[in-house]
Amino acid sequence: MRVSCIELVQTKDPTMIAAQMCVTFVLLSLTLAEEVKLKYKPARKPVRLFTDEELRRYDGSEEELPIYMAVKGVVFDVSKGKEFYGKDAPYNALVGRDSTRAVAKMSLDPADLTSDITGLTKEELDSLETVFKDTYKKKYPIVGYTASRILSADGSPNQDFKPEDQPHFQIKDEF
């Protein structure tokens, strides 16, 4: 007894339907196996907490160290922008510290090289948020946070700091 392919497809026998589905799955798997690459996320270094003194070490003056800059208390590795942030580069004044105010005001004035945003205008705060999201978060990897973002001046935990609200925070990274 010969059964055509059309008769097999049209069968209502549950065993035959299950067998057809298994064969179809195996054939598709074998066909697509070469095209499918397993995607995995490489292990990331855990983010760290930087004091002002520690952050100053990464100011671009030492060739063997990366170049770090903080904006809004988030520390970015800006080493790939060495031509902008490296030693003697135009924006070198911004690195090795939290330069939030300077970024908001688009300023290199030494008085603005601070995390203090007191007295900034709405336009400056909007500019800060835009540059933070569209430049730093998109372009440079986050390597940590400044201690002042997480700790109060007296060293006690900052009650307003919520890790889940931070850029690139994933709860699985914390365990």
C-alpha cells in the first residue's frame, strides 16, 4: 500500500500529525542550524564606586590607564575618545572628575568642573539630559558611579538612590 504525500498531510490521525510535526521540526532545525548562531552576552566587569580621589587617577595623564569622566554621578570610560579627552586634548579638563555642571553649561571654566547643578536654568538642565542620554550613555561604557551619587556627605547611604533607576542596571548583575 502506497501513501502519497498529500494523503499524509490530509490525515486526521493524531499520531501521524505528531510524527509529521516532529519530522518538520527536525528538517527545519537541520536546515537552519548553520544560519543560527548562539548569541551570548560576554561577562561584564562589575561597576564600581569611585571616590573623587580615585576618579582623579583616570584623567588621561597616564598612558596606561583608561580615561574616565563622570556625568550625573555615572562614570564613563571615554578612552575611545582619546583625541577629545586625552592629555592635552580640547576636553581634557572634563575628565578625572564629575563634570556635570560643565556639560550642562557647555563650559570648560574651572568653576563649572563640578557635580553641583544648583542654579542651572531649565535650558541647561535639558541640555544636560540630552547630552547625557544621546552622547555619553550611547557612546561610552559605564564603569561605575561616584560615591557622591550613592552616599550622602556624611558617608551614610543616599536614601534617594535607587539602583533600578540607574543606566544599564540589571538586577541579575547584582547577585
